[in-house]
Amino acid sequence: MSVQKEIKKVTTHTLQMMKAGGEKISMITAYDFSFAKIFDTAGIDIILVGDSASNVMAGHETTLPITLDQMIYHAQSVVRGINRCLVVVDMPFGSYQSNSEIALASAIKIMKETGGHSVKLEGGEEAVDSVKKIVSAGIPVMGHLGLTPQSIYKFGTYTVRAKEVDEAAKLKKDALLLQEAGAFAIVLEKIPAALAKEVSESLHIPTIGIGAGGACDGQVLVMHDMLGINVEFKPRFLRKYLDLYEQIDGAVKQYISDVKSKDFPNENEQY
């Protein structure tokens, strides 16, 4: 009788132990069952069901239009595909900003309807009350500082944040406030590497960087960028591990050609 090896699930505690032991944390976005299954089987630590679905799945210019119900649909699909990694679900714009009661209701809805393990929200001091309320209800919260895409119209640009002294000081303070409020990790997006290093060393919770240098406790990339599906996006921080756009384009053109030339299906491909 074969003994099936027990699958060790990644939890918020696992991430804490990884930081303490100096092991880097890997995180990638996913929005559907098929890719979630591939990433989970490959051994990814965290899948982020990102509100970037607004851009890469729905074709919107910003992350703002995606709704809570749409995020729940994507998260449900992802959760069905995994059995070991931690799933973090982005709380979309409008689902937590107005007050902490609404934030808690949104977080509870996400947890009850998706089977996900935690939520992520953007902002520092202004989000602390919501973080506290959600955490006190037993829901793990991941923070997000630096470039916060839901505030794009406030910033007016996607350039690097916290290069100025005042903004850097606020970010350092915000990181500590989020930690005190009970966040289990913080995403640091597009900030100077030296600042990210300083913040990471000041916290006992892990930091996950995107365009924030190698001193963060982990890294995250959007799957469409990292796999080369999205060819328009070419920031400095992105490493493309595949060129799927070219490969898919070639495969589809070959398929069209084979259908037109009556090569597909051949005798072995019919009943």
C-alpha cells in the first residue's frame, strides 16, 4: 500500500518562519483554475488574485472598474485549482475605503464566498482602522504600500514612489502602523531598493517586493507580464521568463493554416 505524502500547506505562519530563516517568498498572480493549478503544482508560495484582473483579464486601463463580485468569481476559480499555496485576494477599489464597517463586510464576503485564505488592501495610515477591524474578525490581511494602483488618479502617474524624503518617511511610518494593526505581510511596489531594504529590516513581518529590489523578503510578478503574454508592459523590474505571445501567435497561425489546407484533422484525428 503506497503512503501518500502529506501536503504541507503554506500559511501566514509559514511566511513568518521563512522570513526568520532567510528563505525568500515567491508570489505570482492568477485569475483562473488552470493557471492556479499549474503554479500551485510548481511550488509557488503565494497566489495573489490581483485586481490587476481589471487590466489583464477585462481590458480596463486601470484597476478601478473591477467589482467585488468579479474579484470573488476569479478567486473562486483560483481556489478550486490549488491545494497547498496561500491564496490572497485583492479587495477592489470601493470595497473598503469609505469606512471600516464596509471594509469588514467586504472581507467577510470574500472569505465566505471564495474559500481564499486572506485579503489584501492598499494604503497606510488611512487603512489602519480597516486592517484592525478585519484582523480582529480573524481574517489575515496583507498590506500594500508605495505605488498603490487604486490611487492612480491621485498620483497621476505610475512612476517610482517615495523618492522624496517626506514620502519615504511616511512609507516607513505606514509600514510600522500596518504591522501594529496586525497585517501579516506588506507588498512594497515601485520604491527605491535602499528604502525597501530599510523597511524590510525594520519589520518582523515579511515584505513582498515588485520593483523594490532584492532586499525584500519575497517577490511578486503579474503572470501575464512574467510569461510574456502582455507584450506592451516593459518596466525595468520585469524579468520575462517566457515569450508566450510569440508562441501562442505561431501556434494559432499554424492551426488556421492546417484547417484551411485541410491538413487538420487527418485520418488519425477522426472517428
